[in-house]
Amino acid sequence: MTTTTTFTQSLAAAWQKNNSLLCVGLDPEPTKFPIHLQGRPDAIFEFCKSIVDSTADLVCCFKPQIAYFAAHRAEDQLEALIAHIHGRHPGIPVILDAKRGDIGSTAEQYAIEAFERFQADAITASPYMGRDSVTPYLAYPDKGVILLCRTSNPGGSDLQFLDVGGGEKLFERVAKLVASEWNTTGQCALVVGATFPAEIARVRSIVGDLPLLVPGIGAQGGDIQATVEAGKTAGGTGLMISSSRAILYAGKDEGFAAASRQVALATRDAINRYR
Ligand SMILES: O=C(O)c1cc(=O)[nH]c(=O)n1[C@@H]1O[C@H](COP(=O)(O)O)[C@@H](O)[C@H]1O
């Protein structure tokens, strides 16, 4: 009998192996690439591959954002990049950040795209179309489904802070629903922005040890100490703290990947100080 490693298990193993709660976000913007890569047809793949290879021992996961590839007709480079991560850095899970959300029949296609075409280990999705819109992703028992709860952007409050009754806010209802009713198979996680540490603490108090994807440190200015102290589990894990631009564009010339490594190392260590 073959046993498959689930996203949750891979994540837990990577937290331990690399002693890291850092997620490097792969949001490639060709205009920000070093000159020697610009104009190359495979520039997006080469840029991301260099970042991946120079940071893989420092992270608990990678998170490519699909729009940065699709906008440049570079889905084939995303496919190649995920295959490269799996081949060269086995055990490091890949989250496809796609923030999908649609009726079940369409979500089935999104699931095929994420898990069969791109071979991602987890996907980000919106919870707002309800349980049946998430079921097609949960049909892949080894994959993770990371649902938006309290996003890092200022406008996240427009809807997520609405009172849904008795003083309960919408993001709290999402946290409760996902942790108690949707996570029957242990595949779910939530997105909570680093820009709102009080809400990270609130979500942690609702969801037990559920993994939290926490973007918003680095370019968006989230505080690392406040984020870790609010979100860590009793065991000092439970978090995928994601940073994209601050790591990707740390350097400008041929030594860009080494510069990214330095920032990733400093960020991982800063996170570890508060675990
Ligand atoms: O799901 C996400 O990853 C996400 C959720 C959220 O609330 N805020 C947020 O910034 N993100 C993503 O996280 C990344 C943040 O990038 P940086 O601000 O450059 O670190 C982008 O790819 C966003 O799309």
C-alpha cells in the first residue's frame, strides 16, 4: 500500500526540517528583473527558479501567485517552476495563490487546473460562495485549501468586519465555520493578514491549531513580532508567514538571488526570535 503525504503533513515536516515559518511568495514582475534577464522568453521561470534555489532551505513553503504568470502568458513557466520545486526541493509544499471561488461545476475545473495541471499542493480560495464551492478542492484528499478570512488589505474591513449578528464579525464566522464544519478532513487553512495582529489573535483563539497563511510582512509593513506572537500555536508553529516583493527584489544585478537569500534568512530568523 502506498501512503501519500498530505499538504498538512508536508507543511509540518518543512516547519521542522527548515526551522522556518517563512513562505516566499513568487510574484514575478518582469520590469523589476535584473537587466541580464530582461527580454529572455524564459525570464519569469529563470528569475523564480533562482529565487527558489537560493531560499529553499529557509522556507516552509512557496506561494506562486497565478496572475503574475497568466498576465504574461507564462502559465507554461509556472508549470515548469512547480515541477522544478517538486523535483529539486522535495518536501517543500507549493501553494497556488489563485483565490478561486465559483459554483461547484466550475470549481471542479479550477481544482483540475491547480492540482492536476500545475501540481500544486494547496490553493487559496474565497469562502463566500459557501461550502459547495469548496467541495471540489476537498475531493483531492492530499491537497490543502486555504480560505480567505481576514485579508491584509485596508478594504478587507469593508465586508469582513460586518456584524453578522450578536457582535460576531464576518471574518470570525468564516473562521468558526471553516474550523468546525468545513475542515472535516484536516485539509483547510485560513488567510489572515499580518497587517492586523489583533485579528490574527482572534482567529487563532477560534480555530485551535489550524494553519494560518499570513501575508503582509515586508512590502505591506506588517510587524513580525506582533504577527508571530498573535498567531503561533502552543508548539511554536501554525503559521506560513509570507513575503514576496521584499525578498524577490532585494537585489538588482546578477547577484539578485544572493541578496534575496540574505533577506529571507534575516526574515526567517526575525520570525524565529518570537516563536
Ligand atoms: O492570499 C494571499 O496570499 C494574500 C492574501 C492577503 O490577504 N493579502 C495578500 O497580500 N495576499 C498575497 O500575498 C502577496 C503579498 O505580496 P507582498 O506584499 O509583496 O509580500 C501577494 O501575492 C498577494 O496577492
